[in-house]
Amino acid sequence: MSDSFLITLGVLAASASGLWAWHRWHHRSFWLCLGYPLTAITVRFTWRKVALGCGLTKKRQRFWFTTVPGLVASTGVVRVKRKFQRIAVDTKPWMWFPLPTRYGWRVTLHLLEGQIPDDYAQVAERLAHSWGVHAVRVSSPRPGRVILAATIRDPLVRVDRFPFSTELLKVTVGRLETGKPWVIDFRTVPHWLNAGATQSGKSNLANALIIGLSSQPVALVGFDLKGGVEFTPYGPRLSALATSRAECVDLLDDLVRLMVDRMTACRTAGARNIWQLPEDRRPVPVVVLVDELAELYLMADKSEKEEIAKTSTALLRVAQLGRAFGIYLFCCGQRIGSDLGPGVTALRAQCSGRICHRVNDPETATMTLGDLDPAALVSARAIASETPGVAIVASQDGQWYRARSFYVSEAAAEHAARMYADLTPSWTDITTGEHSAEVTDADLAQFLTPDPVVPEPRKG
Ligand SMILES: Nc1ncnc2c1ncn2[C@@H]1O[C@H](COP(=O)(O)OP(=O)(O)OP(=O)(O)O)[C@@H](O)[C@H]1O
Ligand SMILES: [Mg+2]
């Protein structure tokens, strides 16, 4: 072998390992300097083929040079000639140049006549395969435009931590697929349903909330009908905890009475909610955490029927009026289906925040996420058991996101609960007030907020 060949081989090997090391150790700069420009050019130049393959083109009449049969030569060969004529041509949607994002790239397209963003959402999986990326998400910032956001690898396999939010009733619990923080803000979305199969990460999310809220001036209340195994360790930071059905009924009674007191206070001060009260007279917000919601509705024997009916009514009332009076619900459960009774269906309609972790059956996903984009349901069912904490999140903006909570061990949540134990308001102090005797339906209606935001699931 000649020297020059060996030198070329050596240079190639050194460049390849250099590129590998760059990609391995500083992926971000590698992606921006090399990966992204090459990808963007390829995407731009192969768009016609991809759009055709995914059925996103339209036939349009255009003047075009075509070859048509001409004269027959003396040899018998048919000579073709070029002719400029009007024919139907496949037209692709206009594509801007792709822009880099944290986890891939995004590109804006102009819709062709008769197209809607849903046409693109339906072929998102085909697009992802054509481009060899993890996923393509479709959004439409304004009429006539769609943005395709491609993520190269699943960004939720490992999530880096964000600092916890310090704003009242706002907790950064994880990261969205877009790279943005996943924030649970009770003041914007007061009540949440958090569903998922066993070991899907529901309690982990509740732990993240406990850590986030422990340092804030709020009261935390727990309902844990699994015998208290989940919430008892956080006792030092809980103002009240119910672990049996009888305790649940009492605690819900307290909550309804608390709401009525706050309602009276608001009415006297001419305020529509506690946030309109002067700061020194504003009562402490209460966040109610429920682990395994179904336990509140399941009947072991007939004798519990009355208690369950009471629980169901009280919980629903808290959900209907809680927002105005600073009482917020976070309900976790493996199943939140209508088989648990009409109370659950009504409660679900009041909970505009929806979180769906990995589920075993499509019904739970449909029940939790409601009538969202069918792609959200497909995404929820595709969550792997190897990635606990990954969930589909739907909230007030009508959008849905894939997200993953930060891993929060029970020990960490327990530590936070002990550390901030002195911030725990006493339940007696919170619930002591001049209880107004009667509240009429007209009083309640005055404070009812227009809900729900997430539509109920489609029948069938
Ligand atoms: N975001 C996360 N990142 C990494 N690991 C997680 C995450 N969330 C949960 N896990 C892991 O998954 C396990 C199960 O989580 P968790 O206890 O929250 O599930 P669950 O849905 O509450 O289950 P169950 O219905 O049995 O109570 C935990 O032990 C934890 O190790
Ligand atoms: Mg759990």
C-alpha cells in the first residue's frame, strides 16, 4: 500500500473519530454547526418527494415543457419533441427554510387550497418516518399556515431539572417535549385529574407538587384511602389528612363549610373571589391532593352507599366553587371512568387540567383527555413502561403536550415536608370562622365559574 493511501486512511479515521467525539461530548454545537445545516438542506430539497408520498400535494394546471410523440423516422423510431403546454402538475405546499430547535427543527408551511392543519396532523407519523425523526408535531399559528416541529430523539428519556417556581400556587413539575418547563399553575387551572396505570408515575407527580408547594404559604390537605401509605409520611406539612371513609366525609364537610365561610366573606366585601379581598384579609389557599380517586367512589357493601353519595356531592361542590374560594383539587387515579358513577363524570367535567400517564386501556385515556385531538390519545397509549413519569398534559389553552415529571423520591418529598413543617397552617385555624347558616342555590350560582374547558369524551 502506498504511503499516500495510508495517510488518507489515517486522516479519514481521525476525522471520523473527531466527529464522533464532537457529537458525543458536545451534541448541541455539533447539531448547530453540522447536523442542522445538512438536515435543513436535505429536508428542503426532498420536500417534493416527501409531500407526494404523504399525500400533501394538489394537482394544479401549469404550463410545462412536456415530451410528446413526434414524427416517425425512416428507421421506424418515433422521435419525441418537446412541447410547452398546460398540464396538471403535483404542487407541494410552500416550505420555508427549517429553523433549528433545542431537540430538532421546525418549519413553516403554507397550506394549499382546501387543506386544513388536521390534514398534516393525520400524516405526522408518515412525515416522522420519511424524515427519520422521533416525532413530528403540527400546530397552526394562524390561518393558512402550519408549523411542523420535528424532534430527532425522544427528549423525555432524560429530563434535566428546572429550578422550582417561587410564584404562589405555581409549581414546575417537569419538562415538556418542547424543552419548556411543565408548570402546574392552580390559579390558571384550578382542578386537575391525574390518571395512569400502576407504576406510571402518578405519585411521583404528587411528590413533585408537595415539594413545590411546601415552601409556599398554602395549606395542603390529603385524601389517601390506600390506608394512608402514600401521604402519611408528608404529615408534618399536611394541615389535614383523611385515610378512612369516615375521615373523608368529615374532611369534605370541613371543606364545604370552609367554602361557605369564604363565600360569605367575599359577599360581605363585595368580592367575586378571595383574590379580590384585601391582602391582609385574604384566606390561605388550600390544595387538596387525592390519591386513588376511585377509592372514594367504590362501595364495599350497601352500608357505605350514603357515605359515598355524600362524598361525591361534597367533592363536586368543592370542584364547582373551589376556584373562587382558593380551594384547588389534584385527583390521582388509575381509573376515572363513568363506571364509578355519575359523581365522577360530573367531577371530571369540572377538572380542566388533565394529565394522562401510561394507561393499559384506551378508555382511560379517552376518559381523561376527553375529546382532544385523537393524536393525543395515540400518544398516551404509546407511552412506554420504561419511562415512568411521561404523560400527556392537556390544559386550558386547548393544546396538549407530551411531558415528563422530574423524578422526586419519596424521601425527598418527606424531607421537604419536615423542613417546611413550621409553615403548615393548623386545620382548626383555617376552618374556624363564623359559619353562615344556610346557603341558597342562588348564592352558589353567583360564584359558579364557567367551566369546563376540556370537552367530555365522544360516545362510541
Ligand atoms: N418522572 C420520573 N422519572 C423517573 N422515574 C420515575 C418518574 N416517575 C416515577 N418514576 C418511577 O416509577 C415508579 C412508580 O412511580 P409512582 O409510584 O409514582 O407510580 P404510581 O402511578 O403512583 O403507581 P401506583 O398506582 O402503584 O401508586 C417510582 O418508584 C419511580 O421510581
Ligand atoms: Mg401511587
